[in-house]
Amino acid sequence: MRTKHAFLTLWAVLVTLPLLWALMSSFKTDAEIFDSPWTPPASPQFDNWSRAWEQASIGQYLFNTVIVVGGSLALTMLLGALTAYCLARYEFPGNRFLYYTLIAGMLFPVFLALVPLFFVVDNLGMLGTYHGLILVYAAYALPFTVFFLHGFFRSLPGAVAEAAFIDGASHAGVFFRVMLPMARPGMVSVGIFNFLGLWNQYLLPRVLNPDPDHYVISQGLAALAVSQGARSDWSGLFAGLVIAILPVLLAYVFFQRQIRAGLTSGALK
Amino acid sequence: MRHGKYRFLAGALIVPLTLYGAFVLSPYLQAFQLAFTNWNGVDSAPEFTGFDNFSKLWDDPLFLAGLRNNGLMLLVVPLAVIVLALALAAGTRGTRVYRVVYFFPQLLSVAIIAVLWQFVYTPNSGLLNGALSALGLDSWRQSWLAEPNLALWCVMAVMIWSSVGFYVVLFSAAMESVPGDIMEAAAIDGAGPMTVFRRITIPLIWESVQVGWIYLGIAALDGFALVQIMTVGPGGPDNSTEVMGLGLYRTAFTFGKFGYASAMGVAIFFLTLSIAVLLLRVTKRERVELA
């Protein structure tokens, strides 16, 4: 019993200690950081945070991320639900072929597509633009979203939709007013899954988003770690790191049960 | 059913299929084509070079270093994560608060994790050396990421640190669906906790464990973001942390050898596919049905 709890506590400490240490360091002066990694700051340096937000552009990066992730999430959910619904509830020639072609996208590592993708986006003049990233993010999130929701739409009862058709609803009307609301639990799970996946993208923006003014947060922070490190504004960098962690931490505090359920159910699909 | 079905279908599917075709399908197909050329992104017509790129891969010390390091990650990381996660999941039965904490790193961007751990490993002001000094272990202090023998292990430790929590939650959810009376029956028959765990719990949650092996196996062939952000070089010191993805990235976007980089992509694709199939085969077990 004793060793069991010691083991559980040890892992909890290993997980939280680096995060708490980064939080503490974000309030220290550079001199204090170099002096000792352990001692708390003599007086909290809130200035680090404002410096990270403004001079180091963390605020700008967060803004870019919200636009890109918000746009691509909305697009992914709309198109993914629509595609999954059509493939799950309508018989038409080529249905199976389209479904498996879409699902195949999950089998391939992104590295395989990287070089041609760069030129596709470049030829469309979309390198380093918000809409370029939004479209690419949505395209890569589509296979899993369709796969997940396809099963969900299949399992919904058909009687309600039929009743709506008899009442004179259009195809689009049945989808938006009847079927989509019934699929809400599935939409929430896959939405959480996609949100985190898109928020955490690193490889795609690294290749497709070379414009520093449009950097997303993961990319911007990594770039700062190189450049600030050279200028040795460590305290500002710690503050930037903590600011980048805070939004997901807050979301987790409020929605922790849904987030864990959403992510693990996605894995088992 | 109302008419206008095909008009609705066409209207609904045209946008998603165009997006998917342009940004996903066509790049994947083009990669297979480019892999057989020496295209450098400038010449208008890429020259067909047959299997040259692939035979070059076998003599490319950087690619081989990446292959070796990804191979080591594949041997170490999935096993370590699954063992740790199973132990922690079994230990946290009934105490949910641990799981809430363990899961958190899963939510962090791998780029953020890389920056955080780069600080932890920093020789003079980092958390790790500071912790060692506080424990009186001054002689264990290292410049962690600058030692060729240690750097890759430091990267793997971060991979393990960041993925264990997810599998704790996945496994403990599966464990909760194992009926308690089976465990009790086994205990009454005289089985110790270890035997119950090995003979009853593990077989009953095997599907989740199998998923874990495959996901972690595929992830072990990546490692790009951690290595690219954390390590010196990146990929150093002395290529000791080089991974295949980094080699591809550098070949394409630093050296402009797009044909050769595509060949690397094709190699990574076949490796990933083989590993996934292999793991699926090896971890296959008779499914245990609960009557």
C-alpha cells in the first residue's frame, strides 16, 4: 500500500514539477534564474509577462492561432459532418469507393505528403496566409472526422428522418434540423479531438507558414526559444511558455471529464 | 424519399472532396512520383532517375543515423509507456484525482513540451541539475543534451513523460469495465493480485493495449518536433538524436533536394505501414468474450 502511493505520488510530482517550475521561473529576474533554479523570486516580476505578450509577440501568436484553429475547426466540423452524413445515410454509386478513399488519408504519415504539399500551397499563392493554413488543416482533419461521425450517423434511427421527409423537409433541412442535432454527442467528442490536434500542430505550420507575422503559438514559441535564448531573455521566455500553456490548462480545468472521454474514445475507434 | 437527392449530394460533397483531393490525396500521389526524380524545385521538368534515390538512402549516413535512432525509440518508448501506464492505471483504481493530473501533458503541444524540457535540461540553470544538487547528487550533474551518449535518452524520456498519462486514462477506463465478480472469484480461488492482473485484467483489456502499441509504434517513428526544437544542431551532438523526419525536412527545405526528400518520405511511409502491420500481427490475441 505504502509503495503504491509513493509510486503514484512520484509520477504526479514528475508531471507537475516541470510545469510549476516554469510558472515560478516566469516571475523571476534573469539573474535569479541563473543564480538558482529553486529559489522563488524575491518579488514577482509581472513585467516578464507583459514583455512576452508585447515584445516577444506571444499575444500576436495567440491571436493567429485562434483565427487559424477556429476557422479550420468550424470548417472541419461542417464539412466532416456533411460528408459523413451523406456517405452513411445515402445509397449512390461510388459511395464505398469515396468512403475508403477518404479513410485512407489516415494511413499515410504527413511526412510523405510534405514536399508536394508545400508546392501545392505555394502554387496557389497561399504560403504564410491564414486561409492557406485553415484549408490545409481542415483537409488533414477530414479523414478522421468522417470516419468517426460515419459510424455515428449510421447508428441513428431512420424513423425521425423519414417523418421529416414526409412533412416536406428538404434534404438539407433534414440534415441541419434533424440529424445534426441528434449527432451532438459525437460532434462534441470529435470536436474536442480536432481542437487539440489543430491547436498543437507544429509540422504543418513550420513548413507552410514561413511568415513570422502569421506564426501560430507552437511555432512562435519554438522560434522564440532559439532567438530569445541567444539574447538570453530567459525570464521573458518562461513567461511566454506559461502564457502558451494557460489556455489549454483553463479549458482542462473546466471540461476535464469531457476532454479525457473525447480523446480516449477517439483512440479506440 | 424526396427527389433532388443527387443535387443535394453533389452540393454537399463537392467542397470537402475538392479540399481532400487537392491538399491530401494529390500530394501523397505526387510524392511517389517525385521520389523517382532528382527534382530540385527549380527546373521545370524533373528528370527521371529510377531507383537512384532509394539506393542513395542506403549510403546516406544521416538517414541511417535517423533510422537507427527511430529504431531505438521504437524498442524503448512503447514498452516503457505501456508498462508504466498499466502500473499507474492499476494503482489509481478508485482515486481519480491522479488521473486528472497525469493526463495533462497530453494536452500540451509537442512544441511547448520541447521548449519546457529544453529548460529542464539546461546545464546551469535547469531544473534537472538543480534537483540533483538539492538531493546531494552533484556528481550526477550533466550537460544532458550535449552528451552524445545521453541526448537521445533525454529525448525519449520526454516522449515517455508526455504520453504516459493518456494511456493511464485509456487503460483505466478499460479496467473499470472488467466486472468485479470475476476478480473476486479469482481471489477466492487463491490468485494473488499479480496473478489476477496478469491472467485476468490484461487479457480483458487487451484491445486497448493493442491500440496503445500501434499508436506508440507509429509515434516512435516520428520525434521530429522534439528533436528539432530541443537538441543541438538539431539532431546532434554527432547526429546522436537525428531522426528520419528531420532528415527529410532538412533535405527538402534546407538543401532543396525535393526528389530525394520524397524518396525519404516513401521510405518512412513503408516503414510506418510495416511497423503497424507487424504490431497488429504480434499483438493479436484471441479475443476474450464476456458471456
